[in-house]
Amino acid sequence: MAQDTHAVTHVMVDIETLGTAPGSAILSIGAVAFDPFTEVLGEEAEWHISLHSCTAAGLTMDPSTLLWWLEQSDAARAATFKGRGAGNRLLFVLQEFSGWLSSVRSLYAPRIWAHGASFDPILLDAAYRAVGEKAPWDFRDLRDTRTIFDLAGISSLAEYRCANDVHHSALSDAKVQARAVGDAYRLLGLVKPEVAA
């Protein structure tokens, strides 16, 4: 039986990390539920993770990524390295994130979007495995922004940033990417199916 696309929740996920390979330490996770047909953003959440808990779980840091962070804006570093103490334990954050995904789901498993389905979900999956947990999605539920942006002719996300969005803040980036997916749906003429009475 086919799923009614109007009954599916879409969630944009973004992470900030200390590496680009699976098994890299994750500093923060940002997520926002959204409706790509109406371009409306819904519930959002952000979690900051203790670097110590990442390394204790076997996740690693890449020196070139550390240097990359030094080249980013003060606002980006402040948003990611929040000064909230050391952040929360990796296991706790991943369980919270899984619970949040469950709380925003509709009748069906949410569509998990990322700006590169071969990055955010893959690194998150490795983190879940590092703490003995399973990622809260099926491979069929993953969606890649880069494909739809290419199809819609979207080459830059700059126009989707609001004044208070911080580039390389997990939650800000997730919201920017969700806005752009909604615009891509509009540009491609994708419309929400009529609900049968």
C-alpha cells in the first residue's frame, strides 16, 4: 500500500562535527520538522554533545577539521562550542534525538533530509553504533537536499538565511536547508495531494 505523502512528516537534520568520516566526534545536532509543500517549519530542537563523551565512545577528531573551525566566524564557533559546560553525554543526546523524532512523526516514519545524505545520517549512524544503539530511521527514509536543489536549479542557500541564522550552527543550517527544500518543491511544481474525503 502506498503512503499518502500528506501524512508523512519531513525532518531536516544537520550536525556539526570534528571530522568528516564516519566515527568522527559530533558536537551538535539540529533538527526541524517541516512541510515541503507549504514551506512551513514546525517543531525544532538542538542538542550539544560533550566532546569527552564522544572520545570515550571511540569517536575521533580530525586535525584539519579543528583548523577549519578556527577559520569560521566567531558566531559559528560560539553556536557550536556553546560554553554550556561540556555539553551532554553522547548516549543521552542520541536517545533524546530519537525520542524527539518519534514525537514529531505522523502516521508513517519521517522522511529524514540532510544536506548530503552521505554525511549527516552516516556520521550519526556511526555514533549510534558507537554507543550500542540503532539509528532511528530506515535507509528508505533518507532524502538528500543536493539532488532536489540540483533539479530545482538552487545553487546557493544564502537567500534562505534569515538575519538571525548562523552559518555552521546545526539548528540554523537545518532551518535554512528546510526552507530551501520547500522552495525547491515549489519551483518543481510539486503539490500536496488532495486528501480523500
